[in-house]
Amino acid sequence: MGSLGKTEESLGRLGWVWDGMVWVRTYSVVASRVLRPNQVFHVAVSSHGTEGDVQVSAEVGGEQDSGNIILLRQIADLQPDSTQVLKFEVCLILLRVWFV
């Protein structure tokens, strides 16, 4: 992430009930709000409080000046309580990240 852009963090919680117990996983996503063409775009995804590996799917995409649509996806396996930085090399407009 460049020093010219602001950084935005998104926090989320996923929960399940298993045999009367509530199990909650939390994740966070940190990425720049400023997207520039011909630059590497970094997305940091973290898992918090997980008991096992978590698979993360991150998509970045948008519309080029020519009208063409770009959509790139990366899938990463996160170990419990870890962070991974995903790198995308395109001009971007939209960022979506979710845990599978």
C-alpha cells in the first residue's frame, strides 16, 4: 500500500451453533482506498480466533476506460490467527473479500 492513499479496515464476524455452543470466527480485511493503474494493489486478510485453517476468496475488479470489465480472484489458505497479504496487478474499482 502506498503512502499516498488512505487505508480502510473492514471487520467481520461469522458464527455457528454446534451442540449448544456458539463458535465465533472473526476476520479483518485491510486495503488502500486509493486504486492506481499499473500499480500493485495489496489486500491484507487476517483470521482471528479460528481453530483451524480458513480459506479466503478475494476479488478485485472494475471497468476500464475502454469499457472492458476486469475481475481477478485469489484464494488463500490462512492458518489460525494469521495474516496474509494478497497482491493484485491491475487497475481496480471494486474489492470483495469473503471467507469460504
